Amino acid sequence: MSFLMPKRPAMTPPPAPPTKADPAVMAAADAEMARQRTASGRAATILTPAAGTPTAAAPKTLLGS
């Protein structure tokens, strides 16, 4: 009755996951953080105009007047 329940090879255990103290993991985390910092760009860090004070905005008007 081997056609109903064929023999399967023994499974090998999976490799151990890398630890947080692993130098490769630390380097990858540092590289990802640096990539995210550079992706934000200059516009995301400067909130005021070049003069340092907000410009005077035009007065609000009603639509159609």
C-alpha cells in the first residue's frame, strides 16, 4: 500500500534567523535609516520662507465677489 502513503524524505530544520546583534543586520538597518533621511529632502525640513518670517498672505475673499 505504498501508493496511498508514499514515503517522504525527512525535513531539514530551517536555518536560524539572524539576530539583531549580527553586523549584517545592523549595517542594513543603518543603510535603511540613512536612505529614509535622504528621501525626505530639503523641502520637508524647511518650514519657513528664506527670510525666516512668514509672508503676508492676500486677504480672503468670498468666492464670486
